[in-house]
Amino acid sequence: MKKILCTLILLAFIAPVFAQTEKTEYTAYIGETTVSNQSAYTPDFRIDGKNAKVRNVILMIGDGMGLAAVNAGMYANGGVLTLTNLKTYGYVRTQSFDNFTTDSAASGTAYATGQKTNNGYLGKDPDKNDIPNIPEKLAPLGFACGVVSTDNLNGATPAAFFAHQESRNSTPEIWADLPQSHLAFASAGSIPVFEEQSDSTRSAILERFTLVKNVDAVKNAPAPVLFLPPSVALDERGDYLPATTKAAIEYLSKQSNKGFFLMVEGARIDKEEHSNNADGAVREMLDFDKAVEEAIRFAEKDGHTLVIISADHETGGVSLRGGDPEKGFMRLAFGSTNHTPITVPLFAYGPQSQQFRCFQENSDVSNKIMEILTGKKTK
């Protein structure tokens, strides 16, 4: 009788487990892409990891760019990227103050300010107080600062470097923050979005910035410059991201003898992963790598520029299901249409790059940048 009773009790405990296991289903969306190989650049590494003075920092954020996205782009490109040719790398934890899985606003704010905050907040701490961003800290010291993105300028990541709003969705308010920003250069999409803003906001922006509509006009424009292209969509923008990255670097380097800070975002890796679009994600990854190449070439020539490449978070739960690097073919699996909390990779090149060879918080990256450029320890 005791044996029967024990058996019944045991079944009572394990039966729900079996029932739950039987109901659990794990699915993944499979997508494919075939792309043409593009060139990849390998620097000479003479300055990499040295203790030389850093005058300029280029922070490059691949939105949604997890390790699998990097691998997908690398293998689709014949097994090589400029990004993966670098020797210094680490990892970044992306959690926000109030959520294990961050959004772009909270992570962008951590990169921009050195402080964690709640999902949805831009340039605000969890108590809704304004937090100074890198341009606000560096511009008064004589540094020229800029942002470039394939998102709209009110997108969470670029906005984190100039706006202070409780909601990333406060588009009119974010644009209204731009005239009070400390940016010497800003470029993102697009003219149509700018024209949707109120007359008072557009007037204030045009009083502060010189508006140009093509990258060739950047070079001779009076500072500060706002470059708004017609579109930032992948099939419409051409070489916008690498060309504007190069133009921004050249422009900012002439604006100050002290140095410059530039944030460059490849925003649409994330957007394609949200849609589980393998082809779009890989093509956006390759486009971002061309911008990385522009930054690395400048850093190698300049000798006093540090380039940091990472992500605000991973998107899509991406994994690789097969491929043929020689043919540029890759098969990707997506486990989600949302962000995930997985650690993201970080790559660095230039003087002081060794400081990023570790596990670190996204906020740590910002604080290290400030310490490297100012020589002052962040509290």
C-alpha cells in the first residue's frame, strides 16, 4: 500500500512536468541570402594597443549586431570582414536599469552617458533627471562631436547623444532638442522626416545648423552641419553610410585642434532582424563593415584615433544553419522577432584599445571613452 501511495504522489509531481514538456514548442524562422563579396581591409596594427595619446574616438554601433550577425556577414563575404580582421575584442553586457532585455533607448543612453537607465528613456536617469551625454561633456572642452546613422535622427541611438526625453517615441520633442545640442555634425534620415516637424522646430534647427542635402556639400559647409539625405532605406541610400562616415571624420578633424568624438550607427541590421529578413540583415551588416573600414583607415593613418565597434543589443536570436562562403551563400535561423539579452561582441583598434579587452557593461564603454579623452577618472 505504501508503494502504491508513493507512486501516486510521485506521478502527481511529474505529470505536470511531462504535460508542460509536451506542450512546449520551439520554432525558428529560416531565411537565406546570397551576396557578392566585397573587399575587407587589414590595418598594419603599428598603433594598436599602444599607450599613445588618443585625440579622437569613433564609436560605431551596429544596432542589433550580435555575434551571429557578425558571423553571417563574415561567412557571406567569403569568410572575412574588416571588423573580423581586427585583433582586439571583448564583450558587452547590455541590460538596462529596469529590464534584463534592453531596448535601444536605454542602451544608447548608457553608451552616450555612462549610466544605465530604464527602457524607453533618452538621456534621462531612472528618476527622470537629465544625464549629460558625451557631446555635452566634451564640446565645452574643445572637442568637435558628431553623429551619423541609417535611422532617422530621432531614432533611439542617435537621439541618445543629444536628446533628453522620457519616451523614445516623443518624436517632435526629440527634434526640438536638436538646436540645443552640442553637435558640430549630424546626419541621419531624412529630409521628409525633417519636413514633418513643426515650423518652429524647423526654424530653430535652421538657425543653428547649416542644412545640406548631399554628402559632397559637407566639406565646405559652415559648422555646425546637418546633412539629411532623401532616404536611408537600404535599396535607396547607395553608399550613404560609408561615404558619410568618411565625410564626418574629415569634417570633424578640421573643426578642432583638440580632437573629436563621432558616433556612427548601422541602424538597420536591427530592423531587418526584427523582420527575420536574412538577406536584409546580411546586406546591412556588410554595409556597416564598409563604414568600419573608413574609420579604421583613418585611425591607421592618424595614429591618435581609437575606433570602438559594438552593439546596443542582439536582435532576433540569430543563429547560422549552413552556408557556402565561396558562393556568398548563408542560411540563418531566427528564434525571435525581438531583442534578446545575450552579450554582444566589441572590437577595437588604435591606441588604448587594450582597455576594452574584457567583459564590460555598455555604460563602462562610455566612461572609458571619457577617461581616455580627458585623462580624468569617471566617478
